[in-house]
Amino acid sequence: MQWLLARAPGFQALPEDDRAAIFNFTFLWSLFEAQVMGNFARADRICAKADEWRDAGMLDADQYDGELAYFRQRYFANGEFTHHFDHLHLRPADQPDMVRSVLDGRNNAPRDRLLTVLIIVWRFRNNLFHGQKWAYQLQGQQANFTHANSVLMRLLERHGQLAA
């Protein structure tokens, strides 16, 4: 921590709550990937997992409506996608058309709603671990990671192999 505070650009300026949300995300993602994704997450495997949960009657998409509402507000406002949307850096495998249709409200299918939340959390992971979030020194990310952490904890509780 001391090394990061002294050397990582902008890290010292981050409030402690922001740092905690980001640190928690790294561990929650690692646990999610190990326990739910079989140690190997990719966009196509996340899609397959959502399909698996839907087919087994274990989708529970309504449990993530709070996070979806936050993401909709962040990425689609006043009838158009916000500047934040481009910073997700969606790739073709991330099903950008489906994500757009859920965020703008045209698509409310339960599987697609949950999958959109998962794809956004996936993009947070990629953008953090591959460095894009450092472009703005991790500023303004607390709410993003707090919502992502809530999603990951609920998924782990429902689909992980956790000790009671």
C-alpha cells in the first residue's frame, strides 16, 4: 500500500473508500472467476453461464435490478448513450448490440438484463486489470466498483462454493 501511495499516479489522491472498493473488487472478481467461472472467464463463457442459469430456472435477474438501474443511468441518459459508455471498451464478443438494447430500455428480457450487468462488470475487470482505468488515475470509480462488488457477492452466494 505504501508503495502504491508513493508511486502510482493519482493513487494517493483517491479517498480511502474508493481504494477499498477497488481492492475488494480485485478479490471478489478472483473468487468469482475461481468459483463460478471455473478459473477461466471470457465473454462467451459468461454468456453461456447466463444461459445455463436461465435454463435451470436460476437466473434471478430481478435481484440485479438496482445495479442495472445504476448502469442505465450512467451509460444512457436523455435519450442517448453517455460519454461513459465508450469507456467500457465493449468488444464484439461482449455483445454490444444486446448491451445497448438493454441499457436504452428496448430489451428487458431477464437473461439479457443479467447478462448486460455481467458484461459491464467484466469490462470493469478488463479495464482495471489491463490498465485503461489508470488513464484517469482511477478517479470517479467508487460507485462503479461498489455496484460491481454487490453483483459479484450475490452471484457468489447463489452460484459459488462458499463455506457457510
